[in-house]
Amino acid sequence: MGSLAGRHRRNMRILFASVVVVVLAMAAVLVVAVTAHNASAGRGELTIAPEPAPITAAPQVTPVPDDAPMPTAQGIAAAVGPAAANPDLGTFSGTVADAVTGQVLWSVNPQTPMTPASTTKVLTAGSALLALPPDRRVTTKVVHGATPGEIVLVAGGDPTLTAKPVGENGYYPGAAHISQLVDQVRNAGIQVTSIVVDTSIYSGDTMAQGWFPTDVGAGFITPTEPIMIDGGRADPLVDESPRSSTPALDAGRTLAGALGVAPSAVTSGVAAPGAATVASVQSAPLRDRLRQMMEHSDNVLAEAIGREVAMNAGAEASFKGAVATIGQTLTAAGFDLSGFTLHDASGLSVDDRIAPHTLDQVLTAAAGDGNPALRPMLDYLPVAGATGSLSDRYASGNRTGAGWVRAKTGTLSTASALAGYVVDQNGRVLTFALMSNDRPPEVSRPALDALAAALRTCGCQ
């Protein structure tokens, strides 16, 4: 990890409450209504037992111990050896490190560039955390057009807008609502007759090298444009719903429909410089969008955040600008990006390459004291058997890692990866990046899960 590797990281405060929960009482209380006959009154009366005291659960949320012993390299090798030898891993590379010291405890070809799939988002999130304030929001505006009755919807890079009514969430909780723009336009007294959609904040191709057009209909991606409704989904509440091939124009048509304007009156164009603002809305803060991106492995959101990082650095908001700025930001922070080749910020490209060593450096810096700005990333990672893209893994069968493994998943047709951290039996935090290529995910993912679970069972002294 360059200069980060030798730093001794102390005073870790990783709270791991997913399974360390003590329930004080888990009993049902039966309240019995007793019917008693009152002889003097000559009638039956009900006597109700007193209401029981409330039953509460008390999660024992505590930091991992500062003095937990570090596993030995020999112990880790013995623990993970059988799982790492599984041929279902195909072409495999990986690394395991101690979060406190940054010391690599076990590795297999850690510098070998592999197809990372969505573990790429670890680097996108890392660059955003290093470069942008966590409360940063993206603004979408409506400005006056060139002629009476014309308005311009000026895209700012927010794919999370929703057409759901205020008070209801679309796919992205906390997103701005098109109806909020509608209300402001109406309050301005404008009789809208046409709408122009300005997407000029982005440049370059809308589809990255290594993407497939069929992935749009399959619900994995849309053409990358700076405004969308619910990430371009046909169904705003379904993750892998089919996506739009014209998401920005669709956003304009959605606004038009709400204002009573014909869809045919929506065109592409550019707002006049200095045009007066009629309406504006803002996205959820970056911290929330990063959580959504990581937990649900949202490709559209990753591309938008990658361009935010680029624009903040003064680079063009394109695939080229985003990946260059991600690399420059991480390199400036001291990370070794040897073998790093990216064509997008999401990892959907089959032509992306990242070495596990690079992923694990970023995670170790987040989990230790290498770079406090990266610490929030730990909370964005899915929890095995519980949340996001790990919710259905470790959920049945061998549940050893359930609640303990927190990791970013990566899945393409012949690539699977898992990059995150786990607490071992002694309370020591270990980071890992495990990458399998040349096997379908239904074969390689169980093998990767077993490898991460072996770290959880490890005391490995």
C-alpha cells in the first residue's frame, strides 16, 4: 500500500452489531381474562390481569477490542487453504490483510489485474469520499426558454428523480420529486407549451467500452445521461426493471405530462447562458447516494457519482474524465494502482481490470486509521445474509459468515468478486479482496463465500 502499509493503526472503533445481539427476553405473555361470578351482584364480571412490563431487546454494541491478537500468516493459510483450493474459483487471485497494521497475512497473485465487476464501486466510493463533502447534493433546474411558453429542464447529474407523489419514495429514498418542479413552475405563472431538455453538463459517449446494449433491457444500466426518473427504470420500485434507452428525454416527457404538455413538445437543446431559474430541486446528500450505490450495487448511480468526482476536479463529465479522476484521486492518497484499467465507474464493463491488492488497500485504509475520510465506506457495505446484494448469501446452509462478513459484491457472466472485511473469532478485523474469473457466478460465488466464512471462523494463532 505504499506509505500507508507501514502505518500502525490503533484505536479502531468498528461497531459490529449484526449478530452480537443479546435479547433480554423473548417470551410471549398471555393475558388471561378470568370470568368470575359475583354472587351478590348476581351477574358475571371480567377481571383483567395487570398489563405486563414491556419486553425490550438490548443490543450489546461494542467496539472490537484494541488488544485482539493478530492471526499469523501460517494460521490464516491453514484456515483458508481448503477453500482457496476449490476449483470452482477458476482463475483466482486474492489477499487478506490485518486492518490495524495493514500487514498482508495471506495472498494469491495479489498484483494480478482481474475483471472486478462491481467491486469497482469500492474505488468509486473511495474517490468520492476523498474528494467530495458528504452532504453534497446535485441540483436540477428549470429555467426560462428562448420563447414565451418554453422552459428548459437543465440536468445537473441526478438520476434519482422520481415521478412518485411527495410522501412516497421511488427507487431511491430521499430523492427529489418531479411534482416539486411542477408546483414551482405553476406558482411562477408560466403557461408552458414546450420543454427543452439540456444534458450538456455531460459529454462523450453514453455507453462505455465493454457494455452490451442488451443490458439496458435487462435492467442493469441505461445510457449515461445527467437526468433520469428512478434511474431510468420502467418500474420505479424494481431493481432490475427494464431501463429506458432515452432516460433524459423521458424525464422531460414526465415533466411535460404533469404540466399538461404534449410529449411531442419535448426536445433536446441547451439553455441560454444566464437564463433565469424558474424551479429547482436537490438530490439526497452524497452520503445517502453512496450507501444506495454500494448496498444495491447500482450501476447508474455509480456512473453519476463518478462524473461528480470528475467535475469537482475540473475534468470533463464523461467516462474518460470519471475514470481518470478516480485513479488520480486514489493515487494522490497513496494507493498503488498498478495494473488498473477502467472504462467505467460501475464495473459493468467486461474490459475493466483491477488487482485485489488495490481493492484491499482502500478497504484497509478505511478499516484502520489509514484515512479517516474513508471510514464511512464500512457502513455502506452490504451485510451477509441481511442487506443489499449480500442479503441472499449466507442466508441458508452454511451461515457462518452471516452478519459478520460485510463486503461489496461483484458479478458478471464469468467473473465474481467479494471485497470487504470480517471480524475473526478473537475480535480482530481482517480486510479481504477475493476475485474469481473464468467461472459463472452460480459456481464461483459459493466458493468465494466459503473463503470469506473461513476468515470468520479463524483465530489462527
